[in-house]
Amino acid sequence: MENQKRVLELSEKHGKENVVVVLGASEAESAGLAAETVTAGDPTYAGPLAGVSLGLGVYHIFELKDEVDADVYDEQCGMMEMVLDIDAIGAEVKSIRDQYSKF
Amino acid sequence: MTTPVVKGAAYVLVHTPDMVMHYGTTCSVEHEVNPNSDFLKKVPEHLRTFEEAVKYAPNQVYIGNMLPNDLHGIEKPWYNNLIDDAKAEGKQGEIVSQDEFYIAMKLSDAFDLVMLEKDFIANTKGKLEIKPYYSEVELKKIGEGYEIADIEEKVSKGAEPLLVKDKLVGCVKAAHERDKNLSAHVMVENIVSKASGVIALKNLIFKNDISADSIEYVIECSEEACGDMNQRGGGNFAKAIAETAGATGATGSDTRGFCAAPAHALVNAAALVKSGVYKSVAIVAGGATAKLGMNGRDHVQKGMPILEDCLGTFAVLVTENDGVSPILRTDIVGRHTVGTGSSPQAVMESIITMPLDKNGLKITDIDKYSVEMQNPEITVPAGAGDVPLANYKMIAALGVKRGDIERTAMQDFIENHGMPGFAPTQGHIPSGIPFVGAAKEMLESGEIDKAMIVGKGSLFLGRMTNLFDGVSIVMERNTGKVEEAGTVSKEEIKGMVAETIKEFAAFLLDGK
């Protein structure tokens, strides 16, 4: 809920086109839920983004591997890359992004 | 200097189905927000009987009648494949029924706040009389009880009800008219925590044939807070539990750290014994009513029994080296520091690999890792995944990154160095500590040589910091050698010599 509030405030302050949300969720389902929240709106209708379609750009950190310094990525994500189902997570977030992201 | 050992461990579950409905936060919040909800209507038909809770395999593992890996031999879902000949009496503890527990609450009630009905006491008292650890003096304290009309009147004025199958049998009164920290609800939580902790400590004392007054210090490590409006969380559960359990030679204090608190307490206890401050330190934590039925909504939705129907509690005794019990390696301690960072990798390195590196050990040198041992049958249906398995995958991945194991060997590592989760999701209970008893058994039988006990905690829940926390300590098979008082061991001399050589080398290199 607090994160939803933070995302809403940042997008209002800087403009929706200037905000990209980077997720770190460990499962495809929860990553998809978070991606949907910052694009189409909170599907659980529980937080500040309920009914608010921000349409922000949203990526999972695993999708941004090539954009990050290799050493930093390895230090921060190398272990989890081996542990989690990165293909399923990436596919889920991409599917939401393709449907609802406007920027 | 002595070496601290795990002299005994006790694990107790208290089956409290009526408390799920009235004191678990999931149900109690629903009562406030949506009192006529379908979920609340369905809860009673999803509650298990005492017998079903006893026959549930993960509960049998918790009280020491089975080892964690025995769960591999039982078909899932475990709640549909009960163990017919299971007993409430465990090798390392027991499963206590709700009615018996209400009387135990009365025995832990120092301020006459618990009222129980006359007939209920008369019909239930026998369950305590056959327990070997209740003395006649204690049993006399139960008293005759009250008329139901008196209890009904107190409940109508704000006392919290104690129910058996939804029938009123007692209540807990507020300890102050206005003080929120002494309200009836808080007093229920605290008396439950104390009373269940007392049962664990009594089991520890009785099952390990320890003299109660030999315990010199008690560290309590639950997640509750006792105190009044001027000192919320002032404590001291530890001393209160020690008093009721008959540990007359003990003082104590409370240690807090969310789920990581028991692991912190274990390290602290080991240090107190190692330093010689105390010879015998017990760590103990009672159960949490708030977490009963925490994932109940998902369990009901999926047509399962509500598996969070038991309070979880434990006690562990750390003493001077007896030459038999597993050693607590105070030199192999991991800790997540303020500066560690919060990425999963940084967290796992600080708790798992840094202490191993310091001691020249590989990830594979630890035979069993006791991580967050939540029963996956509780967490998976609620979308939280298999928590122990996720931890084992992370440790295996760290092993690959460090070159300790091949990537293709990750699955084997997980199977050999991990185990299925079996602990109730009682907050402070699942993290590391539930395996200490089983580890003791396996280390003493020679099945394993080293086990790492890992505690992890989510501090953000208290809204004081966003930091994560964690601490670990290694348990090792006893060599059988006992240090003589006042002497210095060979290892200590080696350590001192090595330290001096290191310092000298650094001096030469720095040219200072």
C-alpha cells in the first residue's frame, strides 16, 4: 500500500512518462500483480492505485540485465537468477506491459 | 573456558481451535470489518479436531516423534494422510488440548485475571493431574472456579471469552480500567504466551531430567510485549515463565528480533555459558494467538482444513560441555549487519558463507541447514511459496557462485543438505530453532557432523527500520573431550598462536 502511494506521488511529481517501475518480485504471479497495479490499476482494489491506470513503463530487474553494470548485476542478482524462474517472471511482466503500458 | 552445548530441547504445540476464530487477527479483523462474511461462516467447518491435529505428520515432527526427512515418506497433502497411531506425547514435547491449556493459563495467572467455570474445571482438571510435571501444590492453585453467570457478566463488561466449541467456559479480564496495554485482549495474548512458554520449559526440564533450580538464566524470545502504558514492552516474560515453571535459581530477560529472536537468543545463551557468566541458560518462547488462522482465508477458499490451529512454543537448554551433547560453535556465527545491504544475496552471504569462510569451511561442510522451516502446506496455498525450499535454492546458488558445488549438483545439494518444512507459522517459531532438537538427535547418533541454525527476521513490520536481520550459529557433534575448569584448550592455544603470527605478518607487511 505504501509503495502504491509512493509510485502515485512520484508519477504526479515527475510525469508518468518519466517514471519507470523496476520490480524485484520472486514469483511470476506476484510480479504480474505488481506490474498490473502500476499500469492498469490495483486489481485487488485495496490501495491508492485502485481504479487509477497510470500506464507506467514496468520491467522486472531480470529483464534489464543488459542495461546494468555486469559486476553490480552479478552482486545483486546473480544468485537469485539461478534460484528463480526468470523466464516465467519475464514473460508475465512483458505480457502486462504490452497490454497496459502507455510509455 | 568451557564449550557450550545444547543439553536439551523441547517443542510443544497447543491446539486452540476456538482461539483461531476469536484471537487470530485474520478472523478478528474480519469480525470487525465484515461480521457476516461467508469466510467467517465457513471457518468452523474447516477447524480440525484435537485428534486430527495430533495425527498431522508435520506436528509429529515438531514434537520430536519423527525426523524432518521422514516427511518425504508421507504422501501429500499431509492433512489427508494422517498418522493413525500418532501420540500427543512426543519424544521432545507434546501436543496439548485447548481445555487443558485454559487451566494452564489459570496457573500462569499471577493477578487473578483468568476466570474458569466450576464444571469446566471439575471435568478438565484430570488432564493436568496425570501430567508428571504438575505438582500437587500447583494443582491446588487451580481453585474451584466460578459460576457461569459471573463469567457471563464479566464478558458483557469487556472481558475476553474463553470458549470450547463456541461454548463459554471462562474469560480473561482487563488488568486496568483505561490502560490499553493491560486491556483484556492484550492480557489474553500475554498470558497465552507465558502459559505456553511455561509448558515448553516444564517439558524441557522433565524430559531431560534436569533439576529445575539448576537453570541460572532464562532468555525469552517471543514476539509479544508486556508492560503497562508507561513502559509497553518493559518485560519480563523470562522471569515470569521461570517462576511458574519452578526454575527458582534463575533470573532472566527478554530478547526481541522478530523471527530471528530465537537464533539471537541461542547465540546469546552460548556466549553466556562460554564466558562462564552462567553455567546453564534456557531459551524459551511461548505461542502467538494473533497468528492463529493467519492464512485461514486461503485455506478455506481452497477447501483445506485451517492448518494454523496450534500455538507453537519451544525451550532449549544450553549448558557447559558434558562431553556428549552437541557443541555450539561460538566461533562460527553469522550476522546480518546494518551495512550488509538488503539484496537476498548479501543477506545469505552474511548469514551463511561469511562465517564459513572465516573458518575455512565450504558450504558442503554443513550437513544440514535449518533455515525458515515453515510448513509449506500452510504457505503454498496462500501464495507465499515453499519457504524452506526457496532458502535451500539460495544456499545452493551461493555454493555454485563460490565454486563449492557444480551447477548441475544444485538439486542434489538441496535434497542432501535441506529438509522439508514442518514448523507452524507462529512468527518467531519457524526460523532455525525448530530443528535444534532433531539436530541434537542426529548429531548424537552420528548421522550428521554439523548443522547450521539460521534465524531471519523482517524488521520492517515494526516500522522502525526497513532493514532485514539474520543471525546463524553452527551446532557440531561433540568430540567427547571436556575442558577442565581453569585450563585453556589446545584449540584456544592454537588460535592465540595463529592470531599472534597474523599480527606479526601484518606488522612486517605494513612495515610499521
